[in-house]
Amino acid sequence: MPEKPPSRETSSVRETPQEAEIKALKKELRLLSQEMRKKLDIYKKTADPDLEQELRDMKAEAISKRDRLRELKDPFQTTLRETLGKTLHADYIGAFHDGFAAVYKADKLFFIDTKGQPLSKERYDDARSFSEGFARVEKDGEEFFIDTKGQPLSKERYDEAWDFSEGFAKVKKDGEWFFIDTKGQPLSEKRYTWAKSFYEGFAVVQEDDEYFFIDTHGQPLSEERYDGMATFSEGFLSVRQGDEFFFIDTHGQPLSEERYTWAKNFSEGFAAVQKDRKWFFVNTQGQPLSEERYKWVGNFSEGFAPVKQYGECFFIDTKGEPLSKERYDDAQDFSEGFAKVKKDGKYFFIDTKGQPLSEERYDEVWDFSEGFAPVNQDDEAFYINRKGERTFPYTE
């Protein structure tokens, strides 16, 4: 569903819709980050697979919100949209994607190009941004796709439709899911209880209580069926049969004969697995990174992974060697060359050499994004740069 304009009753009279949305997004991101941190603390103690999936979904939501925030902060887009908004007397104009933006006016939506010209005379009850040359729209309770000329992809209407991904879109009709291509034709005659969008050439589908993969021809990857599965990452994915997890490749073949009590996706050539209540990493040959076992592990990012052992957190490299002798109360994945760590109740950043970014310590910190990281110190929120210097306030 597209973002709706902020309420006129709650927005400042002097705020533009873009400014109000930026303000709202910052607040949503901060609250989401706080909630993720709480759930992550619980996950470290329980390794609950359902909770990990929830964390993945929350991370995806955060990425989407950050992307939206970057679009709104783009000076060209902001100026263009403000100008067009005044010209069209629009209540709200979304970000441009593939050369088009959704306009919200008089409780209806339509699309315009970068010159402010309507894509067509059609008006919709709801609409999403263009993706891979198509936008999904809703009218009279039905969803369908339009192309960049404003023409419907086909005469078909659906109960639910998702954006195109790798040339296919998943749609729902009469309670069943299936895929259509960019001509509006079904990928196959098969219908499923549930389905995920295509990713790295494959899509997860469900028939009754069993899961399996199909390729871009609609063919099952193998005859195997699973009780649960993730998505492909770096050529492998973890699947579950009963209470056991293991990895399969893009041919449906097991990576090894090893079975685990839990397994995460591959990241930078390694996947975290759990066995006998201990965590460790395996490589793409299914071999353990080292003989070390940990209480908890994160994911490899920028060549390092946070781990917890004997109640202390630290980082290891792709050879299984510690980054430094330093130990922390908490540690998170690296992002843009820095990782968040916690010690003696305070947060700070370290670089890929294990050195603190600065002597400053904070009550709360968030990941670096485009060279800046928001932090909170003594109830004051502001951004720091990659030198650890305070730059500008972080306002909700």
C-alpha cells in the first residue's frame, strides 16, 4: 500500500507533505530500531526461528523506510515534487520510480511523468510505484498491473498482487497463488497455498503443509518436499525436515550429510549453524570454519562476524581468528566499515582494525548509512560522521 499523506490536522501549517513524511519516517525508524534491538536480545538467548524471521521482516521494513527517506531528501526530487504538487493542486506526490510518480488528489491516485503530465486519464483507489516497468493498481476492490503507457497488462483482475521480481509477479485469485510473466500470462497451470516472490532465479511455494522451490519455468527444483525453508543466498539455502536443518544447492542437492538444530543463510561465504546448543560457521563446502563453538553468532559482514563466548562478545575474521583482544557486552554486524559495540552500559563504534572510532560513548546508536550514524547521548540525538565528529541534530 502506498504511503498516504500526513493528516492536515496533525501536521504543522508550515510543513510541506515531504517534510512531514520525513519527520514521520525518522520517528518510525527510531522506534523500529529500538524494537529490533529488544527482539534481538531475546533471540540471542532463545535462537527462536520464528523470532529470527520476524527480525528479518523488520530489517526489510527498515531498509524500505530508509530508501524512502533517501528519496525524500534528494534535493532534485524534493524541489520537483513540491513544484508539481503546487501546479497540480495535489494533496501528495510520491517519489519518482522509472520516470513516474503517484499523485494523491481528491481521494484518488494517478501517475505523472517528470514534466507533470498525467500518464492517462485513469484514476485508482490505490497504487504502488513502478517496478520493472509495471505498477500494480487497485480499482473497485480488484488489483491489476499497468505499463508505462498507462495500459493494463491484461484483462485479468486479482484479489491480491505483488510487485514484479525477476520478471514475474505473484498474484492471488480465488484463494490460490500463482505467478504471471510480463505479458500477463501464467507461468504454469499450478496453483499454490502460498508463494514468495522470485529471488536468485527461484521462488518458494507451498502446497498444503509442504514447501519446495520452482524455477522460472515453473518446474520444481527437485522432488523433495520440506517442512520449512528460507530463500537462496550465495547459491545455497537452509531447509528443514522435521527438527533438522541442512543446506541444499540450486540443483536441490544437499551440501553435506550434516544436520543441524538451526541454520542461517550464507553471508560472505559462511553460514551460521547450531548443533548441540552451540553455534559455529560452515563454508560453502560444508566444512566448519574452525573448531571453536559459541553461545551466539551474528553474520559475516565486511569480513568479520560478531560472536559470543563465555559471556563476552568479540569479532572473528574469515579464518576464525579474533579481530582483537577486546571483549564487549554486545556486538553487531559491520556496516560501512564500522560495528556497534556495547561495554559497561555504553555504546560506541569500532573500525575493521578493532579500534574505537572515538573516545565518545553513547546511550543508543544506530548503523552508519551514507556516511552518517544517528546516536543518542544524555537524551540528545544527533548524527556523527566517519571521523566520530558531531554533525547535525537527529530530529524526529
